[in-house]
Amino acid sequence: MATGSGSTDSPATLYGPVSLVLGTAALVAAVFAGLLGIAIPLLFGSLALTFALLGLGRGLNRVQCGVGLATGALSVLHPVLLAAAWT
């Protein structure tokens, strides 16, 4: 039975929060890349970038997607630049 509430809940509404959480976790892991390695920041950062771009493409949770995009990009670039500096 339809209630007529017009609920627009879909998995796409989670792109913003997921990218924000993954980007933040990746940035924290990137700061400790010397102890944890660079695999975790690269993986989490890439996922944060992907979810942020998907969310921005759909226009959902734009602020959270923007923060997830920024933190994900920083967390991917930081270990890459660190590895380039070590070589």
C-alpha cells in the first residue's frame, strides 16, 4: 500500500556521507603513512574520490561530496608525493 510520502531514499543518497567518512579516514591514514604504509590512504582516497564524483554527478549532498573530494584527493596525493620525495 502506497502512503504517498514521496520518499526518495536510494543508495545514491549515501554517496556524500560515505565519501566524507572515507576521505577523512584516508587523510588520517595518509598523515601516518610512514607507520601504516601507503596502501590504505590510496585505497580509501580513491574510493572517496569515486563516491564524491558520483554524488556530485547526481547532485546529492553536494557539501559532503565536496569535502570528500578534497580530502580524498589530498590523501591520494600525499603518499604519492612522499614516495616521489623518498626516491
